[in-house]
Amino acid sequence: MSRSLKCVLALLLFTSAASATVTPEVAQELYGRVSPSLVAVQYIFQNPLGRIELTGSGVIVSEDGLVMASIMLFPTQFPDDEMKDFKILVPREDGEPTEYEAVFQGRDERTNLAFLKTKESQHWKPIQFEDQKVKIGEPILSIGMLPKGANYKTYFVEGAVSAMLRGEIPQVLVTGGGLAAMGSPAFTAEGKAVGMVGPNGTSPFLNDTRGNSELQMVMNPPRYYIPARDFVIGIQDPPTPDKPIKLPWIGVSEMNGVTKDLADVLGLGNQPAIQIGDVIPNAPAEKAGIKAGDIIVKLDGKPLERGDQPVELPLILAHSLRRMKPGEKVTLSIMREKDQPLKDVELTLGEQPPGANLAKRFFADDLGFESRALAFNDIYGLKLPPEQKGVIVSLLRPQGAAQTGGLHMQDVISKLDSEPVTDIEQFKKTYEQIRKDKPKEAIVMEVRRGDRENTVRIEPPQ
């Protein structure tokens, strides 16, 4: 362990001891009971530009070897087939952690969690989370895992509930000593697991040695945890490789929280409301008769959940809908004209189209760029025509021929040497044939960048 890390740990222990409200016996009992249920999760992320080993903290949630971790450890931007060699590391006091080969079960975007499971069934002690409300001033205890430099040693932190925060994801503010690192379970003084420490602005990785990243968890402890009621659905119904989580979808590409000024004009008073922006053609919302400009006032007969700011309202509604299943019916009460009765619209939730992490890719090694199939979010995120054909640039080798020639990330390649590009398979076949026939000649591409068409000429390395 580095000297600087030892100094920080000593300061942490001193501060925690000085502000403690629970007895050392209570802290020791919780620490001893919970520590065996905390593990490190590790995997290799490898793309055409290189590979890196990533490690973060996990919590055992099933005795057969199921482990829960923050989705931040497995960003949705990472292609699924570029994550490999998963392991679960069980820390040991007398040596290096014991490694178990694991299978990535999948991400759960309903709860912002990810799950792994050992290949062989285990008999581990899981943590049982409970949906329990806490009170202002109540002690909150958390057990976390220190970075690789400290051999993944577990540590204890005590804080106190200071506020209940509203927003897309409900959070509990904890001051005093704060909380342990992201992904750590949070407990009441009675030892009940009531939440998990969420993203906090520090690195989620336990092997991140950039600057003082490995020390941030103790130098600047997190202050928020997510109540168990928001994520127990993921533990009860986790994804598996054969059964990924299917997210519901209404097909609206833009929603805005109604501001106080607009609410006053519409006569809504203090009632939270959301105004619909673009409605995607042939999506569930359009099929149900929802139009751009409609204002949602209720969901299934109940007023919309309130946030602290209007901008939070669409995120809160989206979070509520994500916890439902495709095929379920919901009723939206909408306003179209002032002083007119609300109109109830029944909508059948669709299934969210596949994301870019599942899209097929092709890396042109000689010119140093990767392209992938267009995903649904590319079309509407980049405001492309619905009928747009082509592939999108997803990776550029620094100082490679493609980057030097002027190709940009998120360029949509529509033509390759004057031949229209339809999809990734056709692009790969055409590209490889061109490079075979004309290995030393430049390639000319027509790309869409924003709302403009550009021509990019790339000279191959000689």
C-alpha cells in the first residue's frame, strides 16, 4: 500500500471515530457480517485500439454466486462483444484475492445495475436489501471496498441522514462521515441493508491509478445513497445472457417539463406537467393518437411525480415507465387546449429498439477507423432522416490515416468511392474489395456531418 493511501486511511479512521454515534461493538458486528459479502468484479475491455483491465466493487445478492454492481462499471457505450474474461475476486486477509471465473449476466437499465455470476455455483452469504424509510438524523452505516493498492480491504464509514432528494432517481443525502465508495451497501444502525451508494463523480474503478483517483473515495466520500425500493426489482428479476432486460418505449424523442410561466398560462397552477416534443412515426405514442405539443398531466389517473425543477419531470416519468414491461397498457391524461377537459389516451408500451452496444462493427485497420451499423438512437439523436442509409464512424485511431484525412467521430458514411452504402455488411464487403483492387489509391467517402454533406478523401499509408 502506498504511503499516501496509508495517510488518507489513517485520517479517515480518525474522523470516523471522532464523529461516531454507534458503539464500536455495533460497528464491528456489521463490519464482520457484511465484509464476506463484498467482492471485486473484473473484466477486460478490448477494442481494435487496445485492451485494459477494469475492476470495481460488487455485492453478493444470491448464495449461488450472483453479484450486483453499478452499471457505471459497464458503460452502455461499451459494445457487449468487447467486454470479456469476467472474474469475481474474493478478498483474503492472508494473501491475494481468490479468483472465480464469471459470466456477465447483463445490464439492467431500469435500476442502473449490472449483474455477474460465477460459472460454478457457490454457497456465499448474500446481502438482503429491504425497503425501509429512514428519518432525518438517523445514523447510516456503510461498508465499502478499498482500491487494488490496499488489496481490496473493506472499510467502515458512518454518517447521518440529512435530506430526502427528489429527481429521476430518489436519493438520500448523508452528511457527517458520508458514505463508503460507489456501489457500497448502506445500512441502518440496526444492520438492515436499505440502499446502495450511487454514482458520485469519482471513478467507479478500483484499479484506476490516474492522479489520485484511487484516493478520491476516502478523501471525498460520497454523500448520497439510492434507497433499496428503487433497485430491488433488479435483484428479484435480474437479466441473464438468454433473457436480457427488455425496456418499454413510448416513442417520443423529446419531452420538456412545463415551466411555472407556461403552467400559469394554461391554468395548471402548481400541478407538474410535461409537454411532448417530437413524436416518432409509427411508434406507440403516435399509434395511440398522441401529438407534438400535447401536455401530459397524469399517468394512470395519478398526478405526475414532482421533481425539484421542471427539467426533472421528463426524467422522472421515463424512470417510472422503464419499470414497466413492453406490452403493458398505460393511460396518459393530456391537455390540448386551456379550459378543456383532459383527454385520456390509452397507450400500449412497445419494446425499446436495440442500442448501439449491440450493433455490428467493422474496423478498417489500414486506415485506422471503425464503423458500425446505424442504431435507432443515431437516427433521432443526430436528427437524421428516418430513411437514412449508411454506417456511422464509431472509433478513430489517433493520428491514423482516417483521422488525418478528415474523418470525424459520428460521421455517417453514405457513399464509398461513389457506391451507395446500405448497411455494415455491404460496407465491409465493398471496402475490402476496394482495398484489394486498389491498395495504394485514396478512398473517397461521402459523409453526413450534422446537417451538411461532406466529401472526405483518405490517402492510405504508403
